[in-house]
Amino acid sequence: MEVTASFPRRSTRQIHVGDVAVGGDAPVSVQSMTDTKTADVDGTLKQIYSLAAAGADIVRCTCNEPEAAEGLARIVPRSPVPIVADIHHQYKRALDALDAGVACLRLNPGNIRKPAHIKLVAREAKDRNVPIRIGVNGGSLDKELREKYGDKVTPEAMVESAQRELAYFDEVGFDLVKISVKASSVPLMIEAYRQLAEVTDHPLHLGVTEAGPPPQGLIKATAGIATLLAEGIGDTIRYSLTADPVEEAKAGRQLLESLGLRERKNVDLIACPSCGRAEIDVYAVAQQALEAFGERELPLQVAVMGCVVNGPGEAGDADLGIAAGHKRGHLFIKGRNAAVVPEEEMVDALVEWAEFISEHGIDAALEKVDVDKAKREADRDRDLLLEAQGDDANNSEQVVELIRNRTE
């Protein structure tokens, strides 16, 4: 079941990073960054292609040395997605990256501080119609701003840092800008973006910097990014994980799909949390299904349910699902029983039917099966399970009775 986001998005200007629109009415885009040496052209391109396949719309590469700039000159023409050059400290690398043909620059105001250098880069970017991201980072905030705000990083200090950089750009008439105010503290990051959204209409790039390894890194990044997206703030996102960058791209794409901000690209696998009635190891079967679907582009919601008693009903909105019952798998399509397969063939059946539905549609799938026969089989197994375990498989009603007797 595809649901679009119900919350209004903040109105922003629109820029283009290569052929990817950012801001305005454009879909929220996903970014990641390579962790290879940019001078390693083949290795970096291999990772860029993997990131693009995982859902990244834009990829950033470091440009920290002349060899990296030379690598960019060879990478940009062969990349499947627009490339952003990450610049730190040395403004000349920004000029090199522009010569290499990158689609965007990322400048950190805490690292390149001389106004003359900043304005020179902006003028060169303006001549090439290349946007710049002002990438404020709580960990590298200008010392002067830290001192101004009590020798600590505050939302106000981060926003002022971005505004100072904008002022330099304004002096040379450059306005192809997107902005980030990232921090490793989720509350700090959220408040900084909220304040920034109040004072500018430039598109915003969301992220929790140095979020750490999964699972805590995923939780931190999701907490910050999703909170702001649900408030309508944010035009492009990046998960900063201590992990394979491909995991960043996957996480970003899945978040946007979950929020209804992007159309589904891959399977959305849902599964019951399991209970005393479960006829299978739900955790193992769900993991097997995830692995079986892999990177198949099947934009469906697929359910794995532990028993036939409640499974088809609880996951009735799923495009496709399977529930265990009496050593068999009961396949259901949009809540309607469709087929019965041996338990050991459950995952294979899910994949086969998902591919059929993706190609031919729900109606064609239902026409292919004997719905009445499948329902009779499911009802039979349901009754056998209830007979063996009862309606209250977890004995919760016994506990309720115990509590009532104690309080009387």
C-alpha cells in the first residue's frame, strides 16, 4: 500500500546539482560519500555505481589533494550520478574541482575563512553555474563564533556561520546555494535546522554528522532527519554512518519511502513480532526473505506472518504475504487467500509471486488462483491451530484473571 506524505514541505528555492533538482517541488534526494581515495579512479567509480544502485541520487567525493582533483576529472564523465567535491582548508582544490567538471562544491566555513578566497570560489562557481553547499559542522565551528556564544557550539552559532558565508556569496551575486548545519548531537542539529529554516529559503541538506556505526548510528540519524522531514524541513539528506557508504544510501532511500516522500523502489518487508502461536521461526524466515529479495526492484509491500490465525487479517493491506499454518505456508494477496505451499517453499513462493504481481498486477494474480479453495485450506489450518493452542496462545487471560482476583 503506497501512502504519500501528508505533511506540507517548506517552500524553498530550487537549484540543480547536475540533472538532480534540489528544493522547490523536487523530491527529497539521497546523498552519500565515497570512502575511497579519489585518486583511485576505478575503485571510486566502482563505489559510485554501487551507491547509485542502492538509491543515491548524488555522490560526494573528497578533493583534498591535486591527485584527487585529477581523479575527479576522470571520474565525472563516467559517473552515473552528479558528483560533489568535498573541500577542506585549501580553496585551490575547489578551483581544481570546478575545472574537473563537478556538479557541486561543498565548502566548510570553519575551514576556509579568508573572505577573498571564499568570494573567488563563488565567482568561479557562478561563471560555471555550479552550486555550492555551505556545510557548517558543529565539530569545526569557527573559533570566534564559539567564543561569542559562550565557548560552545549552539544552534545560533551554527546559523550565524552559515549566514556569514551567504553574505560573502551575496557580495559577488552568487545564489546557487544549499546549506547544512550538522552536529553529532541530535537535539542541537534539530534546533539549528529549525532556526535556519526561519531565516532563509535556500534548500537545506539534512544530516547528523558522525552518527557512528549501526545500529545506534542509524537511530541517531533517523531521529534527527525524520523529525525535520516530518516538519516539512529538508530537501536532500545524507546518513553519516561508520559503515559501508552503500548502507547510507539504502537507509536514506528507505527512510524517504517510509515517510511517503519517494516512490517505493524495492520491497517493503513487514513481519509480525512473533508470539506463542507462531508456527515458524518468524525472525529466520523474515531474514531469509530479505536476503532473497535483495536488490530486486519490486515496489511492493510483502508480509511474513507467524500464524494463519491473525496473519492475513493483520497484514491485509500488504500487496502480498504468507502465513504459517500446520506445516504449510498460506499465501495471501491483499488479504485474500490465494495459494498453499509447503513450509520449506514459503520464501521461494513469495519471491515468485512478487515478481508476477510486479509485472502483471494484483488482479491478474488473483485470477490465476482458486481463492475459495485457498480460503478453505487456510480456515482448516486455522481451526486446527486454535484447537491445539486455544484462542489465548500466550495465556494472557489467565494473567488478567489473576490480577482481578488479587484486587478484589
